[in-house]
Amino acid sequence: MIRVVVENIVLFLLPTAIYVIYVLLTRKQEEKGGVLDDAPFFWLMLAGTALVFLVLIAFGSTSGGKPGQSYVPPHIGRDGRIEPGELK
């Protein structure tokens, strides 16, 4: 569960990280001030939110089973080994 939350937070912050890297690479040495002083926070948040939704929609529509399939959870087989879960 924590992995999913961390992945979504990273996706949300990715546009801001790209912006900070861009500003650091293009800034002149004599310029003063912080990297995020003039940052377009509204647009960075909007881009991060859109990125999270696009990834969630993409994974939600491409993964999983077909309608009518049932999920069989992992179980112990006849030989005592754990058999992985599967869709039947």
C-alpha cells in the first residue's frame, strides 16, 4: 500500500522536479534568489494532478482480467508448495 502512495506522490512531484532541474541548468551564475521563488505553482500542481490521473487511467484500463474471470488467490498445493494467485 505504501508503494502505491509513494508512486503517486512521485508522479505528482515530477513536473516540479523537472522545472527545478530546468531552472538550475538555464540560470545564470550571477542571478540571485531561490529556485522556486518565481515558480508557477498552480500550473505545476495542475500538471502533476493530470499526470497522476493519466497514469491511473492507463493502468486501470490495461491491467486486470477479462469480464467473467475469477481470481484464485495463492494457496498451498498438493505437494506442499505455495502456488501463486491466478485468473481463471
